[in-house]
Amino acid sequence: MGLKKILSLVTVTMLVASSVVGCSSSGGDASKDAKGDQVKVDIFQFKVEAKDALEKAAEVYEEKNPNVDINIETVGGGNDYGAALRSKFQSGQEPTIFNVGGPQDVKDWDGKLENLKDEPWVKEAFDGTLGSVTTDDGIFGMPFNQEGYGFIYNKEIFKKAGIDPATITSYDALQKAVETLDSKKGDLGLDSVFAVPGKEKWVTGLHLLNTALANEFESGKQAYEAKELGFKYNKELKDLLDLQVKYAFKPDGKNGSINSVDYAMQIEQKYSTGKVAMVQMGNWAYGGIEGVNKDIAANSGILPMPVKGVKEDCIPVGVPMYWSINKNKDDAEKKAAKDFLNWLYTSDEGKKMIIEDFKFIPAFKGYESDTLQPKDPLSADVLKYANEGKTMPWVFMGYPSGWGENVVGADIQKYIDGSMSWDDLVKNAQKTWADERK
């Protein structure tokens, strides 16, 4: 899922740039460099939704490069990828290709990251997509894709309730729509208006929190460099959270049980079965929804995440994660890894898979043709928000390491179950941020 992410404000220019990416090598170079020996490339990646597509791409690449053996391990979803990656390195089983999320990760993995500044895809990356993995020493990550998140909604339910989603451009309008849905939930067959995955601390401590902090910091890099957290829009964040909690699915009828709801229950058991009208999630969820109910998937869209009085008709759009290469691997292995990634994102065959199989919104030029446009309605909505300039940046990869989930995410769980006040949550967020930055 979409899970840990960063990008400065996406602009129209980024998404409609007309330069054409030159195709990579045929994929044969990696085999030649191996001088007849088998080259093993281990990939340790976080995006559960991309697992099948990545495995398919690896198989196609291996057919073209019989001397290259690509092994893929996926750790994500409800698991902590960062902790799993650290364990992987500590065990001595260091992957060739792994993921980093932004400035903090680049610092944390200093000494393990190959400089990718001379790779052919660099000049094709959209403006702003490389800043969070760029230092004075080089470029240390390749963007996965662009993603956006907001409130995914069921168009048929909204239509039956007499709600025009085009009118939901402010917090007040969202609140009114939620109250209307709640008043009609019996007729609409709803268990509740929202399904809130309180168990998933990344949803609250990274993504939801980002709506407030993206209006305090201009970018993840600025957040990373900030010594203190003002938390200027914490009240507006509380409003957005409280609205969801009040009208959320509660397994035992009490607020605390929201913390037992995970991603699978939110997306597959509730939203994809028409039992809730809305969920806070991003375009990466489309495959999971489609796997349960194609009709609901086809009739889904994304509403804004309105920060009252600040940015109301916007969604956060960013790069979820970056591909990085282990600089300590031998030259043949690093060459094969670089060639695979370049082939995947810049060859005609690879680009088709990026759109059709991965269902990605590319972070690179060269995807302008009609055949390479997003096919699903959620990605199409993200692209529409971006084209209209109705976005806010992802700044959560600039948070102190683990702070978003382990501090704020955990405290939001306490706030939901009533064991922590909002004032204490804000004070603890400010204190722990400052402590981490000392």
C-alpha cells in the first residue's frame, strides 16, 4: 500500500511533459557483463500490490537475460518494511535492490546506497521527484511511481443518497455529505459511513498526519531539516480524524474497537462489499477492491482530504518509495540491477507493464501516448487533481525515523480509545520531534 511516501507539489508540467524517454538496452548487457556466469539479483521490496506485476516483469527480463536470476521478496501491508529491511541487512542476507523513502532513509542507509546519478532514467524524471533522495554526493534512489490518496468513495451509494461528489470541495461540505449518508445508511445497506483502519498506524501517523504537516512544511526535505514541530494545524487534523471516528465502523460498537480494524477489513471486507461508503486510502487500493468487486471498483472515485480553512479541495500526491541499489555488491550484480530497473521503466515493453500490470502513475516522461494513460478510475482521479494543481506534498518521509507510526500513530490509537487527550498527543508529538532532532 501505499504506504510511506514523499514528493514536493506535483505540477501540470510534470505530468504532461512531452519529452520521450529513450529505450534502454535490450536487456542483454547485464548478461554480457556476467561473462557467462549466473548473476543473482535479490530484490527486497515493500509494495504488496505490485508483487505479482514485479514477478511477471522479472520473468520477462530473465527470458531476455538467461544469465540473470532475479529473486523477489515482498514485505509490506501491515508489516514494518523498515524494520524488516534492517533485520535483512543484520542477518547478512543483504539484498541487491531495496527501497528507501526519502531524506531520513538516505541518511540512515549512508554507506549502502549506490550513486545512480549517471543512470539514463535520471534525465527523464519529473521535476521534484528526485529531491528527497539527492544530496551533494549524488542521487540515491529511483522513483517507484506517483500516488495520491484521499477519501475513496462509492459513486453508486452517493448517487442513491442524492449527493453530488463534485460539490465536496470543503470540510463543511464533506461533513454535510457524511451526515446525509449516516441518516440514510439503513436504506443504503451501510454498516457505517467510514471504515477506519486504526490498527494500521501508517494510515493515521503518516498519511492522515501529512494533511496537517504538508501545510506546515513545503516538502519532505524541509520537514527533515526542521528542528521543531509547530503543529500549526493540529486542530484541523483533529476535526478530520473526529469526523471519521464518529461515523466509523466499530466492531463492538465502541471507539476503541476501531483499533482492531486493519487494511484487509477496511478495503476488502467493508468497502469492497458496499458496507461502507468511504475509506481514507489511495489509488494503490484499486487492485484489492477490483479483486473483490469489479463493479464497485469501476464506480469508485477520490474525494479531497480538506484541511479546514487551509487546503480544502486537495489531495496529497507524492512518490511512495524509491528503488535503491546496494553499493557493496559486485559490479556484475549492480550492473544487472541497474539494467533491470532501466528496462522496466524506459523500454516500450516495460512501460506497457508499468501502466497495465503495475497500474502505476509514472514519475517519468515518455508515457504521454494515449495507450499509456491510467486505466483505473482512482489513478485517473489522482492525475486529474494533479493536472488541476489541487495537490499537497507528501512530507512524511522527512519525519524523524519511526516517529510518524511509533509515536503519533500509536498516540492516535490511544486518542481513539480514550486513553489520551488530544492536547497530550500534540505535546508529545512536539517533544519527541524536538528530541529526535537534537
